[in-house]
Amino acid sequence: MNDVSPSRVARPQPARRERRGGVWLLRFGVLAVALIVALGLTEAALWIVAPIKFHEWMIWIPDGHIKGRAEPGQVFKTGDGYDVRINKLGFRGPDYTWHPAPGTLRIACFGGSSTFCYHERGEEETWPGRLQTNLSKVLGMPVEVINLGLPGYDTSNSKVNYVFVGRELHPHVALVYHTWNDMKFFRRLADGPIVFFDVASNKPLWQKIARQTQIARRVRNFLLAMEYMKTENYYTSLEESDAEANQPVSPAALAWARRNFDDIARFVRGDGRLPVLITQATICVPENFDDTEYRRQMGSEMVGMTVPIIHRTWLEMNRIIRDVAEERNAVFVDGYNVVPHDFEHMQDEVHLTSRGCAVLAAEIVRVLMQDPRFLEVVERVRGEGLSAATQPSATRPTVPAGD
């Protein structure tokens, strides 16, 4: 008989299953390799044909008093490939002695990222760098402009930064350039004072790696564009409504900002130095309200305000800065009205382009050179330099580098 038993018919075929599994594994491997090759070729082509520039992220370390400081000694690149050097104190620029050399005018600048100038090519292109170059030429004497601004700093951070670092560097003049970062906390301050918040943190490793690729940069830009559009539509819809975003900020928030500016000016004055308060430049002005590209960069989501309220609050801050300068015998510089409110001079809501940095630095020089209080400081520093030069070398005081 040729009957086949059921057990033999139903018996599995392991060799055939293994062959099928191997085929699918091979197909998956080929697909994965093809995908990797395609991504690699796309990445290479984007770098060659249409690269998108991005700056590297800075590494933060805890400070204990303020938001944080940059890790000393690090060097990272801007979007244009220029190096940003962090000195031993955790701020941008070269290392400085604790005391300026006799006859050297020293100026300290306090602010956030618009003072740090994250996006500029080199230190000489930032407005503090241009200020140093311009003043050195105009005065015909050595000038040191120390940049003590860091991204995210508001006036409360700069106030403490002056107390713990700035005053120990013995500047003759202290410049304060703030508004935007203070406004980020105004809505939260309506519920009461917040003594210590917004501690800096570093980006995770995967984000740092992804940021180095052109594909990830394009994906990021696409997602941000979608988010900007959604946010802009949302805040625009709130204009003329009773929503909190379209309401004036609380008096408590403005009082907090005023107290911080006032404290800095008093501290600087109390140390026998000259405070200079500067209103901050921006694109958030009525003539830009109807332009989609400008409105996109006005940062409503960062401050929880509609565009008209941002503008109204900015004017309030300008008034506060001007009033504090007058009350505390500080020099006042109107950066808000001097720097044009366009993309030729501004990168976004608050960061200056190289041209904007040049305009702001030139205005600071112009105002200082017309102010008798500043000219008195200059003459005193010149006198100290001449006095030191006439002392015998054996008795001339020295300041060790790094002290």
C-alpha cells in the first residue's frame, strides 16, 4: 500500500523555515544598509550643496548663587565656525587679572545672550568687543571691556553676578543691558516673588549628536516652523480678548524688575564706580506687527504675552531703566530707539546682528564721550597711569597675572 500516514504529512519542515527566516533577515539587513547609505549620501550632499549653520551648545556648571556659569576653559564654535572661548571665571573672552593695570580703563558688561552675543563671529564682533575697539581709538588709551553676560541671565542674575564676580574685577564702569529675559518671568511673578528659579542645565548627548547632522537640523527647523505658526495663530487669536496673555503684566512684576535695576545701580555707585543703564533693542515695534516674518520672531510663547502687550511692556521697561538711571545718577543709553528694528540689525526679537552690534557700540561711545561723569573717570584713570609710570620700577606695584 502507498498510503502516507498523517504524522508524516503534518511533520514540519525546519530547513525550509530556517531558509525563510534567513531570507527575511538578509532582506532586512540589505534594507538597513541601503537606508544607512542613503542617509549618508543625503547628509554628505546637504553639507556640500546647502549646509545649515548652527552654533554648538555651551556646557554649564552649577554656581549656587545664580542660574549657572559656563564651564571654564571650554571652546565651542558659532554657526559660522568661529571659536567662542570661555575664560577661567566662566565667561566669554580672555582671562583677566583681578585689578586693571594702572592707566587702563576697565568696563564690565552685564546682560544675557544679547550681551554674550552667541551668534557673532568672534569676540571683536560682539558689541562689547566693538566697544573696546572704539573706545581705545577715541580715548587713545588702553581699554578693557569684560563681557560678564551669559545666555538666560536676567537682572536678578546680573545683580548677584556683580556682587560675587563683577566688583572683584574692579571695573571703573559697569554697563547693564537687560529687558527680554526679565519679561520671561513676569507672568509667574504675578503670583508672588520667586527667589531662585531657572537653573541652567546641559543638553542630553543624543541632542548634541543630532545637532551635528544636516538632516536633524532640517527636521528641527521644520518642527519649529510648525510650532511657530501654531503659536502665532494662537496668540494672534487672543488679541483684543480678555485672556491673560492680552492683559497688562502685574505691577509686582514691574516692581521686581525695577528693584533689580535699582540694586545694580546702587551697588555699582556704592563701590565708587559709574553705572550705565541701556535699554534693549528689539524688533517688537508697531511697524512690524503686520509682517508675518517679524511677528514669528517676537517670541510671544516665551513671555506669555500677545505682541501688543510685549510692546507695551517693553515701553514700561524702557521707562523704568530711564527713571532708575536718573535717580541713581547713572548714565542712560537709549539702545531701544537707536538700533533700527529690522532684520538687518536684529536676528530675532532681541539678538543683534554684526551691524546691530556696531550701531549699539557706537551709540554707547557717543553718549559716554558726552558725559562729564565718564570723562572724569577717564581722566582719573589716565592720572593713575601717569603716576605709576613715574614711580621707580623697584617700588612700582605689580599685579600677578591671574590674581
